[in-house]
Amino acid sequence: STAVFLTRAAELNADAGRVEEAQRLFERAAELAPSYLAARRGLRRLTLAHELWPHAVKAAEGEGQALRDPAQRASAFLLAGAIAQERLADPERAIANFRRVLEVERESEEAFSRLKGLLSARGEWAELATVLKERTELEKEPRLLVELHVALAEVLRDHLNDRAQAKAQLRAALHHLPQHAHALGALADLHYED
């Protein structure tokens, strides 16, 4: 097919050091056959190797959309998000990609951690509360679950002025670890202030 021919031509151009032509050919191949992974992967490798960051994000996103395997999709979107965050300073694009990771691989610790940090830095408290709440529904390890409930309670109390839900999250934390000092103190403070 034409996409296969263009991909091979792109590889030859890349090997010869003709980066712009290789990029153009890979992009054309991916455009003609969006699910043709050889073109997508070639474009990603080329743009990463030459630090063409805006193109690398787009290539990783395109690869993530073309892939069917959830773990590979998550990996591609995680790469796209990391490049957007670290190389392009584009938090909106990074957030969108980390959300895509969590759509296909809900347990991704790296995507969750990066998303949580970006939302907090941007002051997107309602969205952060939603992300933390979703994570409490997945977490099985009691100590981590308690940390999530406490973090969610702090967002609810300090930024969303929802003291009732903050108390509920602290009670949920104490349900799992009844002697958790921070949760006990925060709950006592909330009751005292009311």
C-alpha cells in the first residue's frame, strides 16, 4: 500500500539524516492509514530522537489513538503527557493526556500523580476532588487509601468550602485506620470550628 511505501521512504530519509523529509513522509503515511503502526512508531521515534517536542507530542497522541492494547495506549498517552508537561510547559495538553491514560489504565500511579500535581498547581480544586474521589474507589492498600481520603478532605475543606464532605472523608479515613493522628486531628478541628 501507499502507507507502507511512504513509511519505508521515511525510514530511508531518516537514515540519511534528512529529518524534515522523513517527518513529512511519516506524517503522510499516518494520514493515509491512521491505524498503520509502523508509520506512527517511526514518526514518534524520529521526533523524539531529534527533540522535535511539539511533533513528538502529536506523534505519541496519534500512536495512542491507533493502538488497541490498553497498556500500550496508556504508555503512548503517558509519554505525550510527560512531553507536554516537561518539554512544552503545556499543562492543558498534559492534563488531557494523563486523563486519557486513566481512561484506559485506571491504576496508573504515574498518570494519577502527575495529574494530581498539575490540577493542584493550577488551582483546579473541583477537578482535583473528582480525581481523588475516583482514586479512593480504586485503592486497596489501607494506608494509601487513608492518605487519599485525608487529601480529599483537605481539598474539600480548604478550597471548596464543603465541610460536611470533608468530615465524611475524614470519617472514611478513620474507618480504615482508626488511630490515624492527622485524620483524628483534622476531624476534631472541623467539629471544634463548627
